[in-house]
Amino acid sequence: MLTYLLRKTLYGLAVMLGIVVVVFFLFNILPVDPARMTQGQRADVQSLEAVRKEFGLDKSLPVQFAYYLNDLSPIGLHERTTEEQQKYHYVRLFPVSAHKVLALKWPYLRRSYQTHKEVAAILLEVIPNTLILAVCAMLLAIVLGIFLGVLSAVHQNSWIDRLAVGFSVLGISAPSFFAGILIAWLFGFVLSRYTGLDMTGSLHTYDPFKGEVTIWHNLVLPALTLGLRPLAIIVQLTRNSMLEVLSQDYIRTAKAKGLSRNAIVYRHALPNALNPVITAIANWFASLLAGAFFVEYIFGYNGLGKVTVDALEMSDFPVIIGSILFIAFIFVIINILVDIIYVWIDPRVKLN
């Protein structure tokens, strides 16, 4: 088990390294000058050079990448100065030279070109909002998806079944940005006086008298939009799996013993039908974090997606790269956890 976990971890690190390489060079070869974006079109040459030197943009691209890898690595080579130690918050492992030390630290995502704040601090401010949105969307998809899937399977070929299948096909086919605009217009504008919902709004807002206020109803429409596609997929998976389980011999035996339909469906059939659904839920949670980008921007929800899109508009590459690496890290961690669960359930998996 330990060898299997170590191998999966190494695979995950290799994936992260590949993503770092692609993302770093992709954004740094674009014909955009971050120094001019921060200083404006009328900035003088001295100001532009000062900004490029401050952010290390005056070095060649391979050298910039080497420095970036050193910043991201938990174990890096750094200067033995107080300023460097305060910047990276590192713990010295052992000296390499009179001026260099090998240090242990958290990955350093650098500073925003626009606000000069540390990227990690910017992301930590909004990641909880995105996690809350993703969890609410996933809970909505799980509860409604399993309920509708079971209902559709139990009433196969009825109007309930046709309605559930039609809804799931529509939910899978509709892109998030289209569904978001439609849901915002319908429930946040046309029916707003009945729903009490707004087209846009963040989870937290600032009131001059009350301070920070949490507005929970601003979570409804983004969560509904974000959870629409996983909801549709869970309906399909639950329905198909339930139909397969309900045709098994032990279900017919349970019926012959005179057990009630609820006991057969919920006590015997449903637990055995949930295996593919659990797999889909684990994979979809990471996808929801990535899918939140457009949804948050449409609804003006202050989360990781909105911050990233705003950074794209301003060519704030450290923020963009930092958010992409965070999403990639979540994908890798979830995949490793799912693999561990598979091995725990069925030890034969690690032999494949």
C-alpha cells in the first residue's frame, strides 16, 4: 500500500510539474508587457525598467522559469538574508555557501503585478467562497440527482421516467455560461419579486454599520447553475445503475419474500447501485472548482473564478498562474484519494 501511494504521489508531482511548465511558458510568451500594463502607456523607460527588475522580468525566460521553480518548490535555494527569510518565511536546513542556504518553505506564488499583494493571500481570501459554492452545488446535485434517478428507475417508461431523462439530457447539453445567463435572467430578473433573488451578488458584502454581512440567498442561483450538469449526470448514472441492480436475482428473491417496495429499493438496491455514482461525485467535485470560473463571473460572485477572470483582463499573470496551479493541485489530490479508496475497497486494483 505504501509503495502504491508513493508511486501515485510521484505521478501527481510529475503532472504538476508538467502543468507548471505549460502554464508558465504559455503566459510568458504572450505579446503582453506586464510592466506597461501596471504603469500605463505613458510610462517612461526608467519606470518600466524598474518594474521589470522588481518582478524579475528583465531576465531571460529560462532563467525566470528556474527562479519560479525554486519559488514553488517546498525545498529551495535562497539568500541568507533577513529580507529573503521574511519574504519566503523559510526554515534553514543547511548552508550551501557563505550567501546561500537550502531552506524548507511553503510554495511561494509571488506577488500580483497590479496590487503588489502576495498571490497566496489573494487566493486565500476567495477560495473559501468558491469551496462553499462548489460544496452547495455538489450537495444539490447529489440529493436531487439520486432522488430523481431512483424515481426514474422505479417508474421505468412512465411519464416520470421520460421527464427525468429529458431533464438530464438538457442539463448535460446546456453549457454553464448559457445556463447561467438564462437562470440569472429568469429567476433574478423576470421572477425576482417572487423569488427574492438578485441577478448578481457575492456571498459577503460590507455594510458601513454592520461590517461584513453574509448574504446566503446570493448562493442559490450560482449553486443551481454550477450543479446543473453534475445533477444531470448523477440522474443518468443512478437510473442506469438502479435498473441493472433491480434486474438481479437477489432482488427477485427479496420480492418473492414479500418485502415492501421501499425496503427493496432503499435497503437492498440503492446501496449496491451507488458505486458508479460515488466515483462520479469524486471526479466532479474538482471539476466544479474549475467550472466555477464562468459561473462566478456571470453572477458577480466573488470567488476564485471571478478573481482569475479579472486578472486575465489585466494580464496579471502571477494571479492567473497561481489559481490554475491551485485547481490542478486539487485535481491531483482528489485523484490520489480516489485511487486510495479503490485500493482499500478492492486490493486487486493496485496490481493493474
